Amino acid sequence: MKNPLTNRRTIRRAGGALAALASVALVAACGTGAASVTGAANGSTSSLSTGSSGSSSSETSATVWTEISAQTASASTGASAATINSANAEVATDSTAAEDAGTYEASSATTITLSGTSASVAGSGSSGAAGASVDGSTVTISAAGTYVISGELTDGEIIVAAPDADVRFILAGATITNADGPAIDIQDAGTAVVTLASGTTNSLSDGATYADTSEGAASAALFSSDTLTITGTGSLTVNGAYQDGIASKNGLVITGAPTITVTAADDAIRGKDYLAINSGTITVTAGGDGLTSNEDNDETKGFVKLGAATITVTSTDDGVAAATDVTVEGTTLSITAGGGQANAVPEEKGGPGQQQSSATDSTASTTPSPKGINAGVSFTQDSGTVTIDAADEGAQAAFVNVSGGALRIASGDDGINTSNGDHTIGGYGEVDSESNDGSVLTISGGEVQVSNAGSDGLDSNGSAHVTGGTVLVSGSAGSMDGAVDANGETTFIGGSVSTAVAAGDTVTVTDSSGTARTATAAFSASSFTVLGLTEGTTYTVSTTSGGSTSLAAAALTTGGGPGGGPGGMPGPGGAPGGPGDGQAPGNAPAAPGSGS
């Protein structure tokens, strides 16, 4: 199995007093240069390097967390997005209702008018014109206030150096280009809000090289060292030629109803502590990850939280990547990662007990393995529509939970893969690819469709439970690189049918009482597997182009062996499926799956 986030080790929230103890340990370590930190949840110890940066998160800090605790494993299994989000750090949304609507009070604002290689400042805002100064093509904001920016700056930048100040930008038809640095560099502020004024078009571009490449310096066309909120109803185009398009060293929130288009040499939109996209229309093209949060030494951060936004991602590496969690609630999300399934890298199959490997394993540290969604701890979808076309796995995390909405995946490797990745999971320790690693896949509702080109449709290195929803997976169960595979306990009730299906077909699954469920096929295949059925019930499965067939729902075989993979007694903290051989649910015969 491939790691969810290479070289990132994360322990998750322990909850209540345990989480507080972990926080105390981190605080105690600050400013010491290096400290030994013991995870309160599990007693694991690793080294933490700390710096003296004014930011709450160091860009170069060593990882701390090495284990997903048994408590977190239990809490993340079958969880809702609300449950996951409530255990994470609070998302700070600093915008007002007026700003979300793209409006502002002009009479209390300071105006900055850009003009080629210079700018002028006027107004009687809270700080007056004295809050901003112009030096050639550089505008520096040094005091709290609302600043309305318009015009064009052909080679310059806006700098914010206002410690603890409430700084609010109104981009009202602003175009800013900087040949050797960021267009907007928020170096220090208490609150930073960028509002895209209603009816306006704005653009930010940086250069392919930066004059300042020191540690902690800006690395994006729109860069903030502090938590940043972007809102409004106008549009913003960002060209990040150097590294990232939009980046914050703390949290990053997008809200209101903006239209944002980002093209970046590396990551398109990155919030180190967290990335929360509540709403808006977001289109990104990235040479690295599309959307990402990479804080990996705080168990409550490093998450991507997606709400009622329309998001389109084209990425060379992962579409959405998080050190901890990715949650989807009401999002319309479309991802093409690494050129999609058509760009899959063939894998070399090892013998029994051997990990399958990519043809590029020798260069794995430098070559992307593009996944649609790649989370270090959990991926949870409660609602919305997620469409993924990925060269590698479609969705990967230690815990995957789908309870509603539509999830449609075309993948070059596993469609959905649960794996401990770089972590260990409490109660399981270090395991090989054929052992139950404690990860869990849970599908309890919604529509899930998977077309996999190179490996398994639904694959878990731990347990897997499909208990509801309409679940269609290309290929047949019971063989290597088939529809389903797991190393631990399984609930795979359904059947494989040889009825052909073409993309766009109506697939109808009707039980003996006449109750039908339908889905529009997202893939073409000569056979497919239907899951989420009731054992012992006979169904009629029909497709528009392939006719119909009868299916008697039963516990399916996985990965070359009957029944589910090995499972055992519940693990510590209520984590299901502890290590060791066992019996699949329903007393179905159990045998190890391939785990690939």
C-alpha cells in the first residue's frame, strides 16, 4: 500500500482531558529548540524541533505524532463530518455579513489607487491615509483599517506590517503583478480579511523567482503569515508562478460567494493549520496539490473542511490533501489528479506476502502518486457530489466514511483505499501488507460508484463495512484486483453480475417486493458488483444497454479468499477489528485478503 501522506506522521485528537494534556506537552516544548514530547493518548514519544518564528506554525518543524490513538480510531470509524469537525481546531471566520455580500462603507475606508509603477493613498478611515505609505511600487499598510484597492500595479506589491491590527482589504478592480515576490504579502496582522467587491474583477500574479527566499518568507502570490479570510461576491484570478497560489501559514477560510481561479506552480490553495472552503466557486490548476493543509505536529489541525461550494481541481499531485482530515458537506467537487485514470502507472505484483509495488518505486520520493483525496486520518462525506478521476487511488485515508451524497471514482489504482499509511493505529502496531492494520472503510448511505483500472475497487488494509446506499463497483468480487478486498472484518453483502453497463446507463436494482433503487452509471464495464443489499434477498439488476439478471444477495468473497479478511476482537478504545485472524460478520468463512 502507498502512504497517504509521505513522511507525515500524525496522531489525532485524544478528546477531553487527554487532548488538553497533549496541548500542555506541546506548549511546554515551545522555544526549547528540541524537546521530547510524549503523546498523552498513547505514550508514544518522538522528537519535536521548534523555532522562534512569530507564526503559530513553523514551516519546517519536525513531525511529532506517530500513532493514531485507539480513541481516535474509534471516534473516526463511521463518523459524521460534524463529529470530525467538532474535534478539530475552531475555524476562525472573521468576515462580516456585509463583506460576505461584497459591500463596504466607503466613507470610513482608506483608498489605495494603483497606477502603473506607483500608487496614491487617500481617505479618512480609522487610521486615515497615514495607515498606508507608498515607496516606489511598494504599498505598506501599518495600521488597522479598511483599505479599498483599485487600479493596476505593474511591478509592485502590497505589504501588511501591522501587528495585532484588524486589516481589511477591499479588492475593487485591482490588478497587481510582482516580478520577484508576492502580489500581496501579509507579514503581520491580528485579523486579515480580503473582500472581493461585488461586480469587480481582480487579479494577482507573482514572479517565477523571488528576491527573498529566506526561511518563513512568502511563497505565494497571495500570502499570509496569519489566519486569512477571503470573501465577497466579486472574482479573483491568482497566478502563482513561484510556488503556491494562495497560502497561509495559519488558517485559511474562503466564504461568501466569490469566484476564485488559481493557477500555481506547486499547491494552488494551502492553509497550513487548516483550509476551510465554506462557499463560492473555486477553480484551481496545480503543479502540486490542488487544495491542502499540511500541519502535522498538532493533532487538531492539518484538515480540509469543505462546505457548500462548487470546486473544480486539476492537479499534478493530489487533488485534496490533508495531514489529518478531509470532510465534505454539500460540496460539488470535481477532481482530476495526475491526468486521471487514463494516466495510471502500471503496478508490478509481488508474490504471496509481498507488497505490490509501482514501476516507479525507486523514485517514489520524488515522483507524485496522484490521488483524488488523500487524508492522513479520515475522509468523511455526508452530502454533496464528489467526482474523482485519479491516476493513483481515488480516495485514501485511514478511515473513510460515506453516509450520503454521491461519490463517483475512476482510479488508476484502488478506488477507495483505507490504510494506516505512515502511521500506526493504536492496538495494532507495525503490520505488513497482509495484516489488519486497524483502518476502517464504512459506507452507510448515499451513492458510491467506483471504476478501478489497476487494483481493487474497495480496498481496506483493515476492516470494511458497506451497510447501505447504492454501491456499484466495476468488476467481480472474489479475485485478485477485483471489486472488493480487505484484511480485516467485512460486511460486503451483494453480488456480481455479468450484465454489461455503459456510462450514462440507468442502473436499476429491484428487490422482491418491487422496491427499486436507481443510479446513472458513471463507468462502462462488462461486469460489475452491487453492494449494500440485504443478505438472502433476491434482486433484479438491469441496465439500459445490457438487459437484466437475477441476483441473490450474499456475503461476498474478497481478494482471492472467501468471506472477509481476518478480524478479531474489538481493539482498544472500541476500535473494531483488532489484530489477528477471525471470522467475518454473519459467520461467513474468513481468509486473508491480498491487502493490495
